[in-house]
Amino acid sequence: MKNILLGFIILSAVCLSCSKKDAACNLNDSNITASAGETANVQAYLTSQGITAIQHSSGFFYRITQAATGKAVVNLCSSIITKYTGKLTNGTVFDQTPTGETSLFVLGQLIVGWQKGLPLISSGAKITLYIPPSLGYGSTDVKNNAGAVIVPANSILIFDIDLLGVL
């Protein structure tokens, strides 16, 4: 009887810890989609560069450059380990993982383009995202600590992402 009671207590504790973890995740999936004009602008850029990419229903485009079968992104509360480079269409790098380092993020705290794009791949895969403004930084300039604009408002963003791990 003691063993059954102990087993029940352990099972209850495991179930409660799972439900607490899920309840702590209060990030909601975005239903934002890019306008037809933004999507057309991204498509025009891709065509001008000779790039073939798949259009996602939300309006960004992507190319899976290395497939993998590792752990998948579960939800917006998934922590992800990446190496990435963020560029503008003129080739200017505005952000990247420092050499020799990795970046850890909670997916739901990132721009919508990443939130929608990274669940398309698994750990170990690489993807390039072509993100229209409304799924990126929108109509607001992004400035560095010195106040200089590093991403102009309404920019198309290009991210090369290596998904190293999903926690």
C-alpha cells in the first residue's frame, strides 16, 4: 500500500510540475500576416537576386539550406540556441551572433518572422528567412545604443539561421 501511495504522490508531483510549466507559458501565437504589397516586394527582391524560396502563408519566404531531424520547436515558449546573421537587402549586416558564440532566445520573444519560420525546421537544420516589414521590425527605425539607425523602418530582413538546439 505504501508503494502505491508513494507512486501516486510522485505521479501527482510530475503532473503538477508539467501543468505549472505550461501555465507559465503565456505567449500567444501571432496572426499577423504581411500585406500583398509587402509580399510582392519580397518576391521582387528574390526574383532580382535569382533566389528561389517558398512563400509561407503569413507572407515571409524561406529556404531550408540544410535539413535535419533533431528536436523540433514545440511552441513559442521553446528556448532555442542559434547562430545567425541578419542582413538588409543591400547586404548590410545589422546583427549577428559573435564569432565563436551562440545565442539563446525564447522563440515567442522574437520577431514574428522567426516565430513562424523556425518551427519549419528541427535542431541541426539551417534556414534563410526573407521577412517583410510587418513580420520584422515594421515601420519603426531600429537604432543602436549610440542612436544610429541600423535597420531603417519598413525594411525587408534576411536572416541566415543555424538552429543548434531546442530546449
